[in-house]
Amino acid sequence: MIAAMLMMALAQPPEALPVERYQWHDADTAVGAVVRLPYGVLLEGAIRAADYDAWEIGNRGGQSVDDAERQRGKKAVEELRNLTDGGRLYIVPVPPGTRDSFGRLLGRFYLRKASGEVVDVRNWAVANGHTRKGR
């Protein structure tokens, strides 16, 4: 029992920070997020995946996207919401403290499912066709 608990605790990268609460805006952006930093400090805001670019459900940097991309984006975020339901989301800031041009924290997402399985969200998104070409 103790060995199983230890394996679950070590499954995500050691520098991973737990995301206490969040909502998926699209499949590469969590909004309304609260990240637990060391010493119990909470950081609130949006988090953007640093290692993949998902299909958009709205505009991309002020430019409109077509209906086909919007549909792919809606499918991707729906499947990601299903994947993360009941699991624990973690973020590894890349590099620590870096933000994008919109002020969002940048990092890599990991999910520890209720079963203990750890999912690299980037690998999941790529494997399921939820990323734009080249990422």
C-alpha cells in the first residue's frame, strides 16, 4: 500500500505544481486557474500550454478562424474535459515564471487520473489529433 502511494506521488515530474481549480477554455488553455506554489502560496490566472498548440474555438491572436477549426477545437476541449474529470491537474512552468504575450503562465500540463495513471497532456493531444500542424 505504501509503495503504491509513493509511486503515485512520484509519477508526475518533481517540479510539478498542483492546479487547485481551473476550467478549460480550449485544449491548450486553462482559465480561472489556481496554482499551489511552495509554502502554500496560491497563484491565480490563466495557464497556456508551452509545448503544444490546440485548435481554436474562438479567434487566434485577433484573427478569425474557420468553422472547421472551431469544430475541431470544440471536440478537443470536450474530450480534454472528459479526460481530466476526476483527475488531478499539474503544471510544470517552462521556464519557471515565464508568461506569454497575454500574461498567461506558460507550462507543461500533466494529469494524474484517479487510477494513478499519469498522462502527459501534450502527448495525449498530439496522439488524438487535437493540435495544429507543426506542434
